[in-house]
Amino acid sequence: MAALQAAGPSTRREGVPITLIIDDPAPLVNVFWWHAADSQKTDHPTQQSGEPVARDVPTDFLEEFAEVIARWGVRGKFSVLPYPAGLGKISEGWPGADPSDLRRWNRIARERVMPFMDITPEILTHAKAVDIDTLSLLAENERDWASHQTAATLTPYIACALRLLNEVGLEATGVTSPWDFGREVEPDYRAAIRRAMKEVNRRGQTWYFLHTSSRGTEFLSQVVHREGDDWLVSLVSQAGDFLWRTMETKEAGPEVVRSVADLHLTEDGRNGRLAELFHAGTPIVFHTHWQSLYSNGRRTGLKALEEVGRRIARAWGAGARWVTCDELAREIAAGQAHQSNRVSGSV
Ligand SMILES: [Zn+2]
């Protein structure tokens, strides 16, 4: 499928932009296993259903995901962890990682995901922080570590993540925060994102994802820094991760797929959180997680995403327009993405 043609700044764009943020993907492993192991203080973490948390995600699942986004033209952002769970570099692998499987994952991400989705690091490990000089793991996780950092220490950390992605041909356009990384030091974090992105990718116009809010319909993504032609946009997800619950239940039939899809958008296009935003004319930024799509092996979340993609196409047609996160950030910076055509009397 041909990539979306980027419209020039003077081109009038029709339809409400919609972008999907996908957090936590990594080659071969399910980083959520490490989160659950840490919070449950065990090497045998379980889901709420009692079943063991899957530690691995087969590369075939990435292929299935690539098919779904191509089929429905879904665009947005796809995180890739550069040093997943602290195991090793994405470019070199780690003990237990099949080198050809790792290369295959990286190739699918590059050739079949990247045409639809911007790539971002979700900083290095989304687990324990790393000493970037020795690549040894620190005692704190990245979220706790970030809370007492400055622009001077965050810049090389982010730059290291961007370089590791470049080594496998996955050049990032923005940065994703693991958990709420950087929230306590956000002015320093923003400065570090700008500096690292300029230093490594020669990019003065960039964006990041840290904040979510499911209340109201006011458009919350905005430019948070501007200097000459350079800008930094904060993209705010305005819908919760409804697919998360597919991890926690063994139910995986069509009823569950439909009911989870309904929370985003009902078949008739009238109800669900995405419909609330759409009918308010609010550009739609929503997010989910790799583990939510994988559903501990059942892949119910991916089926629900496919159903949401189908419903969006069928119910809204040209009224909605899938964009990547970078495309939306550019529209925001150009003053072209804002709440429009309020529809009174909608749901
Ligand atoms: Zn995450």
C-alpha cells in the first residue's frame, strides 16, 4: 500500500485527524513481564486471571500487527525499546535471543511498520535504568531515576536511545516516556529531548508523549516550545487503553472483541470515547500497549483493534483521516490542528 502523501502547508485538509500511539513494543520479549515481576516481587508473575504472564512475544505477532495496520490504513506511533528490559542492545541481541529472529523483527518494523507509524524509543529499557557509559543496570527503574535528573544527564540518555535505534535503521521522529518518565522534571526533560534529537537526528522539530487525559473533549496536544523554525509538541492521549483488559481475561471470543471495540466506537459510529472526540471535532490521539494487543498470547486486543479500524472506515469514511504522530505534530505547530465543527446534540 502506498504511503500517505504528506500535504503541503497550504493544502486544505479534510476530516478529523486520528493517530494511534502504541507503547511498549520490543523485539522478542514482553516487557510487561518485567513490570509484573517487579511489582509482584517474583520471577513467576501472573495475570489477574491466574495464568502466567507471557515472557516472549513471537515475531509472527509483529507480522500480524503489520497486516492489520496496512489493511485499515492505521497510522500513529510505534515504540521500539532500544535496550529492552535491560537485556541487551537491539542491534546486538542478548543471551537467549535468536540472532536471525531479532534481525527479522527489526526488518519487519522497518519495512512494514515504519511506512505507517513513526518510531520512537521509550527510552532505553522501560525497566531498570542503565549507566550509559558501562551499559550496566542501575538499582532504580527509569521512571524513578528520571525524577531526580537534569537536562545535562537526560540529554545523553535520550541520545543513546536514538543512536541505538539508528543502528538498526529505525530513526525516531519523537520520544515516548516509559511510564510517566520525566514528569517531575518536565522542563529539563523537554530541553533534553530537543537537544538529543538535534544532536543525533538533526531534527529541530520534534514531539514527545508523556501525558494522558480521558476527560472532556478539549484538544490538549500543544506546542510547548518554539524557537525560530524549531518546535516541540506535547502529544496528549485523550482515551484510555481499553484493550488492556484483554490481558486479564481468558475470554477471547467475538463477544469480547465487540464489547472492547464498543468502548472505542460502536458499530453505528455514535458512541464510545473516539466518537465523543470525533463529534466534538477534536483531533483524536489515543493509545494502547503491545501487551494489550498480544493479550497474553490470545491476540484478542489485536482483533479488537482490527474491528475499531474497520468501524472507523465504515462509520466515518473520509470524515476521519489517519495521520502519524509526526504529521499531527506538524499540523499543530502550523496552527492547522485544532477543535473544529462542534456537532451539537451528539452523544
Ligand atoms: Zn510504556
